[in-house]
Amino acid sequence: MASSHSSSPVPQSNSSDAFFKKEMDSAKRFQPVQSLPDVCPKEPTGDPNSLCDSPSLVADQHRWTIFHSKVNLPAALNDPRLAKRESDFFTKTWGQDFVDTEVTPSFYLPQINKELFAPYQQDITQKEKIHERCKNICPPKDTFDRTLLHIHDKSRTDLEQVPKIFMKPDFALEDSLTFNAVLPWSHFSTAGGKGNRDAASSKLLQEKLSHYLDIVEVNIAHQISLRSEAFFHAMTSQHELQDYLRKTSHAVKMLRDKISQIDKVMCEGSLRVLRLSLTRNNCIKAYNKLKLMATVHQTQPTVQLLLSTSEFVGALDLIATTQEVLQQELQGIHSFRHLGSQLCELEKLIDKMMIAEFSTYARSDLNRPLEDDCQILEEERLISLVFGLLKQRKLNFYEIYGDEMIITAKNIIKQCVVSTVSQIEEIDIEVVIKLADQMRMMNFPQWFDLLKSVFSKFTIFLKRIKATLNVIRSVVLLVLDKNQKTREQEETSLQKNSTKDNIVDTEVAYLTHDGMFISDAFGERDIPSVAVDTTSQRNVSPNSEPSSSDSVSEPECTTDSSSSKEQTSSSVTPGGVEIIISDDMKLTDLELGKLANNIQELLYSASDICHDRSVKFLMARAKDGFLEKLNSNEFVALSRLMEGFILDTEQICGRKSMSLRGALQSQANRFVNRFHEERKTKLSLLLDNERWKQAEVPAEFQDLVDSVAEGKITLPEKKAVAEERKPADFLIVEGQKYAVVGTVLLLIRIILEYCQCVDNIPSITTDMLTRLSDLLKYFNSRSCQLVLGAGALQVVGLKTITTKNLALSSRCLQLIVHYIPTIRVHFEARLQHKQFSMLRHFDHITKDYHDHIAEISAKLVAIMDSLFDKLLSKYEVKAPVPSACFRNICKQMAKMHEAIYDLLPEEQTQMLFLRINASYKLHLKRQLAHLNVVNDGGPQNGLVTSDVAFYTGNLQALKGLKNLDLNMAEIWEQKR
């Protein structure tokens, strides 16, 4: 290979490095030739410039030439957006006016001509001459490249002589096929006389294989020579790398020695202090854990001790705290693996004990003697039970109290009946066994006293229930108030913590950037700990030693969960008992509010229970019609007693109970019906026996009327010693005399009884108003039938209905009409506004009475009218004067006046006689017209005038009619 280089026309350089560098550059340049040996489009010739005319894929494959440019002329020249083909393709983009537009020369570009290149040509001429001289001396580079290419092609041709089987990557002589292909057995066959030929064949095979080996070795040597510089450079780099690694190892060893010395001198003591501090903290934690375990171990005996004293709340708190400690602090402790389930069973047992204890308390509270004192029985015990039940979410405990209320209410009535019956000698308990039958054997005073006793017991019973339920409800409201305050505090603390967290984050970032320990910084500031023990917040420095007081000066049982989280607050109940409310009441505001409402409803239920039992007691006595047989005073007393009890229960419980009120209303309706029927029957009997004569007015009736005039619409009380006073002929009412019959006097008393009954029993006002209206209508219609209808002739046996009877009836009706407005005002004051429409009954009654009075007046006029018609139809104008007809008329007028003057007021008498006089004038005028007697001053006119003067004189001579304007001139026909 050296000879090949020496024979090269290239001149040798003084340094071999230059040659090898040239070789290396050439190798680098022609390294891709191995993959593209036969793709050159044109072989180089002897002309050095011939290769510059066209590109060579071997030399210019990585260099861009003009042959790489490609232009799609149809795409450039054809514009589909244009309607016709343009002469210049620039107009495709720049518009239709591009060809016609002239470009103005730029003022900033100079004019270029050949004179500007003259200095450059002078400067480059000398360099070009030197370049030409060097090119003649040195062979062209392309010739050298061709030489190398020729050598490479020659070596490639030599390698092609070697069979391809030796070049396979899986070549192995162990393979029989490969071995037979390389060494055919035919060369080694010894059969026949072919030994000399086989020897020659074997020798030829050996020489061929040797030739192949030489070719491969020559190519390998050539390749090594081409890469010798890279090989020696790799060897040199390997030695440098070993030296560098040796130095690095020595430096690492020295660094480790220094770090070890620093660790011994500076860090080992400090780390030992930290390790001892950590060990000390672990020991403290282990000690606290052991103390906590010892405390938890005493949970069950302590719970038993608390339960023996009925401290249910304390026992439940202890169980809850222990369970929380077991779940958080002592989780996984093998010795306590069964304690949690035992505590759960114990908690269930406490639930049953509390329910039984509350039931016992309710029974003892409700069944104690019903005295006037309403003090709460063992208030502290009750509060403890309620808190325990609330803690365990036993929110239906009030139902137990409600069941006991029902049982106690029944027992109260039984005890009262038994106590009262035992004091009555007339009732034989051995004969009459049932309490209801024993109660029915009592008379009204005895039964009334029994009812009064029952009501008083029930009143005390309700007061006691209210006091107890108020305590229970106050406890529930205190827990509710505590929940709301706790929620507000948590919201406030969350807002504060969010602000503090921002401050802490800022400080931590600053301290971390500054290089300080975060635990040291936390130890110097009061930053709220979040899952960090108090020992880790201490300021630990390498020079500080732990003080002995730190070990046990902390709280001995530092559980950072259960017991430290439970905060308590004290409150005072309405009874003055101070209670402590813990924060572990897991009840929502909705549940507590609903429970408070249910407790309030329980108080209403207590009122309903008492009323229901009273109704049953009342109905048991009313089975035989006992209550319907009561007189007015007895029923009024019963009604007042029941009304008083109803008002007391409403005042105690704050709500109306309708059962007893409904029973009272039902009995009141029966009483009203009986009351009304008795009075109506009595009035009917009085009217049927009334002879319609003026009755004397006893003094008590006059007193009754006087009290009404004073505004007292009540029956006067009976005086113990009655003064003997003579009865009067007339009833004086507000200065007016009323001649009345005995029935009307009793009717006034009956009316006052209705009014007084309304005062005593306000609930029957509407019924009484209706019944009183019916009574007044009955009196009006019945009196009309008896007097105007002449029914008294058959009923009483009167011979005739006289004018005196008519006038007396009219006056009685006027007396009743006088009192109707007073009665209306009395009822109006006791009616509700929506019931005022019922007052129209009085308006109708008043109208009916006035119509009746008018009919009586018309009847009196009709009597005289028929008399005038009878007498004046026979009147003749002749002597003597006065005529017999006028004498009879004056006689009848005098009788009429005598009959009604003492009965009717003077004004009514005058009005009545004016109407009678008008009737008289009408009949006289008609008779005179019939007789053709005119006012002409003749003899007949004089006779008539004398008779009329006689009539006028007699009529005006009667009492009260002296100034009566008779106007007798109307009897004559007016001249036209």
C-alpha cells in the first residue's frame, strides 16, 4: 500500500500528518460511495473540466444545484379565476392593470455600469495569475479523486471474487450444507485410480482458499490504513480518560475524608442531641399512651359507678370519649380489641336504663298527691335524663310521658269518685259495684261537688305537667341555642384561620428562602398547630439541652383529639339549675325545633286529655237525662263551673280545647230547648186562662221594672224578709202608666229570665235569641187569636170581647214593644259582629206588634162605625131636639170613653176619638145627603145644627177631649 502512495503523482509533504489528514478528509468525503458505487451518470475522462458541466451524484449528492429546481409552468400560467387567458402570468395576482403600469425608478438605487467594476478587476487579476500557476503545478483534485475511486473499485472487484457464502452473517462450518459447499467431498474421494487427480484438486482448493484469504486480508489492511488515524486517536483518548478517572477518584477520596472529618467534628454531636430528643419525645408519648391505656382500662368500672348513681350523661360522655380514643389514639392495641364492642353493648344497656328511668320518673311525677304546690320533682334528675336521651337521639321519649298522662287522668277521676262515694252514706258500695252506677245515685249538690273536685285536680295536674314540660323544652332550646352559637363560632374561626394561614404561608416561604428551619420558626411564634404535637413545636438548637421539667409539665394525657375537642358551656334552666352542655350533641336544628314543637303539642294534648275525660265523666252522669232535668240555677252553676275550668286550662296551656266546650254546648242546647219549652208551655197556659181584665201589679213586679229602667236586666234577688206592700193598679214604666193583664207581667219576668240566662251562659246567646223571638211571636199571635179573633169566648168562656178587652190588649202589646229595644241592646252586646244579622228578628217582631196594635185600634173604630151606621141610617130631621138618635150616639161615645180612658194614654184616646169622629161625620153626611138637608139656614138645617151642637158638647165634655178639634162643618155638602 505504501508503494501505491509513492507512485502517486501527488508530491509528498514534509509531514506525514498532512498526508494522513488529506487521506482522512478524502475518506470522509467519499464515505457514502460504498452505498452508491454505480450510479454516476457519467464517468470522468481525462479532461479536468469535463466534470463541471453536469452534476455528479457521487460528488454533489449533498449539495443543491440548479437541477434540483422544479417549476410547474401550466400551474403558473393557467389561472382558473380569469375568464380568458392573459398574455402575462403576473396579471393573475397583480391585477389587470399590471402590464400598463410603469414602475418609477427608485431614487435611492444608483446607476450601475462597467466602470464601477474596474477596481475589482484590477485587484483580482494578480490573484488569478497566481491561481493559474498553482493549478499547473499541482494535479487537479478531480484526478486524485478519480485515483482513489479507481483503487476503491479495484478492491471491490477483488472482493467480488470471494464466494458470497463466506460473506453471510450466519456462516458456520458446523452446518453440513455450509461445510459441503466449502469443502466438497468429491475432492477427497479415494475410489478408483483417481488419487493423483484428487490430490491435485485438493491442492487447487487449498490455493483457492488461500487466495480468498489474501484478498480479505489485503482489504482489511487497506481499511485499517484508511482508519489508522482514528484508531490511534481513540487509543490516545483512552489513556487520557484513564488519567482523568484516576484524578477524579483521588479527588472523591479526599472529599470523602473531609466530609467524614466534618461529620465527626460538627454533625455527630448535634445529630446525637436530636436523636436523644426524639427518643425522649417518643418515651414521653409512650408514657402518655400507657397512662391513657390505664385510664381507658378503668372505663368500665367508672361507667358502672356512674350508672349506680344514675349519672347517665356522664357515663355516655365517658363511653363516647373512650370510643373516640380507641379509634384515634389507641387504634390497633391488641389488648383493647374487644373493648369497643363491649362499650357499644353497654351504651345500648344505658339506652334501655334511661328509657325505664324516664318512665319511672314520669309515673312518680304524675302520680304524686295532687296538692296546690306545683314544684318540679327532682329537677336535676329530669335534666340529666333529658340530656342523656338527647345525646342518644331518643327523640320520642315524650311519648312515654304522654302515655302516663292518659293513665293518670283516668286514675284522678276514679280516685275522686271513690273518695266522694265513701263519704255518702246513702250509697251502698257492696250493692252498687260500678263507679258509674255509684255516681248516678248522687244528687246534684253531691255530684256538683264531685265535678268541682275533679276540675280542681285536673287544674293542678295540668300545672304540674306544664312545669315539667317547660323544663324539658328549656333543655331542648338550650341545646339548640348552643348549636347555633357553636356554628357561628366555627364560621368566625374559619375566617380567622384563613387569614392566619395566608400569614403563615408567607412566613414559611420567607423562612425557607432564608435558610432557617421551619420548626425553629414555628417554635418562636404562636402559630396554630395542625396535626403537630406540642413537642415538635419547641425551639431545638444544637447547644440547648432538654430540661427535666418538659417531660411531665405538659398535661399528662395529651390526647389531641377526643377530650381536647369537646368543649363545654354552662347554662341555667328556668328553675335555676346550672347545667353544662357539651358539643357532642349530634342533633340538627331541624330535629331540635321539631322536638320542641312536639313537647309543646304534648302540653296541648294534656289539656285535650283532661277535657276528654271530663266529657266522659259528664256523659256518664247524663245518661239518665239528669242534666236535662236541672233547673236554671243548677244548670247556670254547672255552666259557670265548666266555663271556669275551660278558661283555666286555656290560660295554662295556651290553646283552646273544644271537646268539653262542645259537650257544654250540646248540654246547653238541650237546656235551652227544655227551658224554652217550659216557658212557652207556661205562657200558653197563662194565655188560655187569661180573662183579659186589668190585673193588680204586685210590688215585686214594679221593682223588677224599675231595675230594668236602671239598666239591670236581671231578676232581683229575693229578700229574706219581704215587706208587705199593697199592689198597684198600674205598672209605672218611665213615668207612664200601663194597665196590664197578669200574663204580661209574667211574660216580662220570662223575658228577663232569657236575658239573665244569656248572661250566665254566653255560649247559648244565639239560641236564646231565636227562642225569645219565637216566644214573643207566639204571644203576639196567640193574643191576637184570643182577643181580635174572639178565641177567648170559647177558651175562657167570655160572653163578648169588649172594647175594654181590646184596649187592655193593645196596652199590653205596647208594653212589650217598649222593652224590645232594651232586649235588642242586651243581646247585641253579647253577639259577635258576624252574628248581628240575627238582630233583624227584633225588627220583625216590632213591626208585627205595631201592626197588631193598629188592628186593635181599627177594631175599636170599626165597632163605633157599625154603631153609627145603624143609628144614623134611621135618623130623621124633626123635633124634638136633640133627637133620640143623637142621644144614643152620645151615650155610646160616653161608654167607649169610660172603657178606654183609664187604659190608654190621653194622646192615644184623643187620636182614637178623632178617628171615631171622622167616621161619625162620614155617616152623618151621607144621611143628610140622603134626606136632602142642606146648609141653607132653613128649619131642617136648624134642627140638624142643634143635634150636632148637642153631640159636640157631650163629646167635648168627656175627660181629655175638651180641646179636641171636631170640625163638624164637614158634614155639609160644599156648594159648587
